[in-house]
Amino acid sequence: MAYTVVWYDRQGIIDKVTFDAEKTAKAHAVSMFATRKGDDGVVSVEVRKDSGAVVFSHAEN
């Protein structure tokens, strides 16, 4: 099953990255959030299953 990390800025989706494992996708989202926030203006991130169900999310103002 694939898991997609979806990055959002204030305008909407700015990037999507696909991983094979949920644990890897979550680790990527957590470890890259601060960097993406500073570099790209990211305000939230989600990890979604193929079905579209959100399995992890994080947001900051």
C-alpha cells in the first residue's frame, strides 16, 4: 500500500511525495516539517493512504 505525504501552504497543496510504508511517510513528514515551513511556507502536512484516509496530520500557525 502506498502512503502519500501532502504538503500545504496557505493557498493549498504545494507538493506530494509517495512512500511504500506508513512509518517512513510519517517520519519524513515530521522530520521535514520545520525545514519546509521555513523554506516553502508550509503550514500543514498530511499522510494519506491510497484510499484517501488521513492517517497522520500536523499543522502550525
